[in-house]
Amino acid sequence: MSKQEWPLYEVFIRSKSGLSHRHAGSIHATDDQMALDNARDTYTRRCEGVSLWVVRSDRIIASDPAETAAFFEPAEDKIYRHPTFYEIPDGVENL
Amino acid sequence: MYTQGLDQGDKETQASAGTPEQLAAFQERIDAEEKIEAKDWMPEAYRRTLIRQISQHAHSEVIGMQPEGNWLTRAPSLKRKAILLAKVQDEGGHGLYLYSAAETLGISRDQMVADLLSGKAKYSSIFNYPTVNWADIGAIGWLVDGAAIMNQIPLCRCSYGPYARAMVRVCKEESFHQRQGYELLLTLCRGSAEQKAMAQDALNRWWWPSLMMFGPNDSESKHSAQSMAWKIKRFSNDELRQKFVDVTVQQAEFLGISVPDPDLKLDKKTGHYTFGEIDWQEFIDVIAGNGPCNKQRLEKRQKAHSDGEWVREAAQAYASKQAARAAA
């Protein structure tokens, strides 16, 4: 057993150009290059991607699920930000 | 592949933390088919059940590389060898997807590996049977992966997000495993009488252990009710086993080989096959560590791990050196 756990990396795959990278899973590696190699071998054995991102999991800043309601609350009462808020009479076209 | 026997163990599941309000709110989310994500609040028992199930599933994938790996150097053609190599590699990959899903629940990879190597952790009973002839490779793909698919398709809708997503990935790859196995057997069955006899022999040996993969009968399955309520599990062991028998018998008929069960017959009223009693003592023995290959499988994994020690050390030393240079 190695003395210390290898760092965890999150893996993101762009499946084809034109699409954004999407989280696929995670991988352990001793360094960045190994993380890329391991991610390729583990997550793209069937040509699932044209581009890979790996990022150390401990470098990701995440919102707190326990605070979800309060954190996203400011957007909740602003229904006027949606086009459906506005009533446009029949007959007006291309709007 | 391969969840099973995963209802066993963990006597502590009663000690669930959380207030009645928290538990009720959690169950409400589950009932509304909301997915639970890694950082969400969850009852301790839910977390432990998942850790046990996902890690056992991962161990099964990793140990599952052995019975097939056994034939890599003896595959009858380059084509079959390349296929088998890809399949064995997939099993390793599935193990990795699943370990990382389990890690989101707060258990470390090293801990899981240590539990497997010490013999504390369980894995699917099916991998404690030997692969004695080439047709066994076909039978594993067709029957073992076939049974695994039955188990795993519903897991794609499991309430725990990271597990469900890993299973989607696994299931996509599993179909190749089953088809290559069936095609391998089809080739044998269309060959000489001797080759066909090999296929029949493999079916004879793998049929019953494959049925055992679904775990104990519903009446004996301890954790099922809770797992169903939490939507970790969607169908009972017996329901899945029945589905498997119903689809597989017809496939055996097409191959022209027969399922080794004198009690097997189609019930015209229900449209389902009825089948003979499973030898549950054998199942219990294999789970308890006394199957034909338990000892060999574990020893091989331990050896692979200790043989790889210097590689892991070297990788770590290299990384530290590079990091030190970059800092200087």
C-alpha cells in the first residue's frame, strides 16, 4: 500500500467540437500528465471524446448543497427575466 | 457487470442518524424521483448501503478480470484475442468508474483496495468458478454478462446520482460483452461435434452459477425492502432472475444446446418459464469463501498488488521530483 493516497482528479470530456466539456467521472494519478493518460484510458476507450480536461478535485470551488435555497434565492422572484412574463397580443408576429 | 450477493452483510444499518424531519424530507425527495448527489444530506444507513454495494460491485469487476484473463494467451485467433483483451480492459475500467462513484460517499480508494486484499470485502460469487475450456469465455459473455445486464439496467435509474451515471456508462459497454460471448458460442455450435460439445459443457457448468448471481430468493433477501424504498434497487432478485431465464432459454435453443435443468418448462398461461430449485448451499459456500477458486482469485489479486508496489512508488517519486523542480 502506498504511503499516501494519490490525488483525485475530475475528468471532463468534449465529445465533439461544438459541444462543451462534460463531467465524466474521476481518476487518481500522481501528476497531471498521468491524470490525462489515465482519464484517456478509462473514459475514452470508444472514441468518446476529442478533448479532455482533468482538474484536481481539491481545486474545485463548489456551492454548498445545504445552502442551495438561500444561495439561488435571489433569482427566484425575478420572473420578469423570462420572456413568458410579457403578454403580447395575437397578431403581433416575429416577436 | 456483476452486482450480486450485495444484500449481504452490514449489521449496523439500523444505526441511522438524522432527525425524523430529515428522514422524511429525504424519503420525499426519493419518492419524487429526485437524484441524491454526493454532498446532499443522506441517512447514514443509505450511505453505508451504497458504499457496500458499489464497492462490492467494483471489486467484482476487478476480480472478474481473472477468469477471462486466464485465456488471453490461449485465444484461438488474433481476432478473438483482441476482443477478449478489450473486454478484460473494460472490466478494469468498470471497476474504476465504480470505485470513483463509491469515493464520492466518503470512503477512500486505498481503504476499498485494502478491504478487498484482506478478504474482508465480498465480490460476486460467479468469479470463483474456473474457466476450463475456451467455450467458457463465450458462456461468461453470454450468461454472466447477460445476468449482469439484467441487474444493471435498473441501476441506471438508481436514486444515487454518481452510481446511476457510472452504470449508464457500464451498460453501454456491456452489450458488446454479451454479444461477443454469444457469437463465440454460435461459432462453436456451428463447428464440429466436438466444438458443439464444448459449448454444451460450458452451458452445463455456468447455468446454475449464473442464476445465483441474482442473489437469494426474495423471501431470504434481508436488505431488499429498504433498498427498494430508497430506490437503490428497482426489481427484486426473483423478478430479475425470471426475466433472465425467460430471455436466455430461447437463445440457448437457437444455439442448439440445452439448459441443464430437467424441470425447466414454459408455462403457457403466464408466458414465463418455470425452473428447478437452485442449490443454495453451493451459493452460501461460495460466498463464504469455499468456492472452487476463491483462494486463487484473492492470492492472484494480492500478488498483482504487491508486484505493482515498485511502480506506484516510482510514479510517486517522479511526481515529487517534478514538483520540487517546478517549485525551485
